[in-house]
Amino acid sequence: IEHPLQKIKIPQSALSVNKTKKIMRPKIVAQRIVAHVLNPYDRIVIMASYDPEGLLTLDTVMNVILKTNKFTYEYILGILNSRFAEWFYYWFVYNRAVRTMDLDAYYMGKLPIKEINSENQAIAEQIEKLVSQILQIKAQDPNANTQELERQIDQLVYQLYKLTPEEIELIERKLKQN
């Protein structure tokens, strides 16, 4: 007995092999729906990691593939997961929203990324080094505590963006108050 669904076939024209191949390479993978967290303070959390293997990831994640060699994945990942980015997105992109915050290409592009130059290259290299350390530690033990390394990255990102002590305090205080 033939089932009626056996006759249904996906036409080749509906399949996008090229799109699949484009994302099956090293990339940053970020949770597409941004997490709103209340404890210990009201904020959003950007959850992103590096995929060096080029796994096939679709739908529930945002795949970030760099189109330039000006930046490394570690550099972008350090900024993206920083408290600065968390604060920037929460206040200026999502306007303190708490529901349905989609981190798609449009919103991802709103985060200002500092160009690397001779003045800030050492800071960028330190960020990359710390991100690499975190990735290695987490590869060995996903539950490892990397908060101190993350704190160091936050401080470097503040330096990178030349934030004043008052601006840093505003970010730190706003993250804790809201």
C-alpha cells in the first residue's frame, strides 16, 4: 500500500546547497533569541562561542562569518561577550526590552567594533589571547569558572573603547541596578 505522502518530494530548486556550504566553516555562533535575565540584576546576556569545526548550525542560532581579515574571531567574540556589549545592546539596541529580542544580522551590526590600529593593537591581542584561553579551558571542562578571565576582557574592552572611569561606573552600575 502506497501512502500519499510518499509521493511528496522536495524539489531540488527548493534546496540551497550553497547556503549550507557557506556556513559550514569556522564562525561565531550566537544564541539567536537574546536571554533576558533578572538575577542578580536585570540585563540581557549575549551568548556566543567560536565554532572552529564549521558545524552545520541553523534556525536557533546566529552564524557570524567574518568577511574581512581585519579582525579575528577571538577579537569579535571578546567584544560580543563583554559587559560593554551587554550594556550597549540592552540600552541602545533593545531599549530595555524583555521579550523577543532577536540577535539577527541587523541587530548584530549595531554593535560598534573598534578598528585595530597601532594604538590599540596590544589591547586587541590581549583580548584575543584571553578569549583563546577561555575557549581552551571550556573545551576541557564546560563547567570551569572563567569569570576572572572574563573580567579581564571587560577591562580591556573598556580600554579599547577609551571609556572614562565615570563611563565604566555607569555601565557597571546600570548593569547591576536594572
